[in-house]
Amino acid sequence: MKRLILVPMLVIGFSFAALAQQPSEQRAALTDAAIAFDTKAAPALEARLRTQVLNGSDDSPVTNVKIAVKNVTSSFYTYVSGWATFYDSNAVRCGEGVFKLDALAPQESAEVDTPGLRLRCAPSTWRIVATNLMTRTADIAQVVATQPPPVEAVVERPAPVNFIISIDGEQHPIQVNNPIVLKLGNRNRKIVLKPVP
């Protein structure tokens, strides 16, 4: 009898624990901002639709949407990616696309596309989910700010130079210290271009 009561209680307890740990990205109207949360369930990104015409169908889906993503945190993100998901009037998902940004400063907004989107309806709501929010580490920024640069960083080195090797009219690109393997006759030959010391 105790086991019959204990098992449902454990299932219910784990369900509540799982729900408490996952932030819930709420659906927003197309004219409202959608909010994405970080792993601590704090708002991280706010997005607004820039594309106004979203009348997709099975025969003619909308394949790209432009959105404006804003970093609402005090952290500098070096890489941001996520999903923009659209729902019809019956709350059925009818399209989703990936977005990504290489850098996003605190309180900065940037416009981004959602390539790969196949929107097959005239949506009434949408949401965004952040899948990657990579931040700069404070330790590295502090070390760089407090320590003088090493001697190696001060010495200027020449930029790598690209060369082209032409063998019987066939051109092969090569860089300094980057090997290239060419088939000459019946054997593969490794060619490395090195600077003179």
C-alpha cells in the first residue's frame, strides 16, 4: 500500500521539479516582443518581428523572416543562437527557423534572418528560444586589463601570405607553414612553404 502511494508522489514531485527548472518561453502576439530566457530562468533576449507579411501556406511557405533581437542582460554575448517558432490560431506549430548572431552587447539590438524557416500558415502567435548564449568570462577580461601584454604580443609578425603554385597550368593555393599534398605522377607529394629564418 505504501508503494502504491509512494510511486505517484515521486512522479508528481519529479514533474514539478522538472517544470520549475525549465524556463517557459511564452508565446506572444505578432506585434509584441517575444522573450527568451537563460539557464537561470532570467530574461536574456527580447525579439520583435520586422517582417510584416506572414501569410504562408502549404503550397507557398514563407521561407525567411527578419527579426530584431535585443540583449536585455548586462552580459556581453559573443555568440547567440536560437529558434523562432510560429503558431496558428489553433495553437498548432506551423513553422520554425534558426537565428544566430556572432556578438551582442548589453542592451544592443541587431536584425537577423531566420534561414531554413518554412512557415505554412498565417500565424497568430510566436515565441523565441535561446539555444546558445555564450558570454565573455570576467576572469579573462580582468586579466587582460590588469596585466601588461606579453613581449610576444608587442612584436609584430608579418601577416600570412597566400601563394599559388602553378604546375602545368593547374593552380594550387598554399599558405606559409600550411602543407599541401599534390599527386605528382603516381605518388602523393607533400609541399610546405616555409619562411627563411
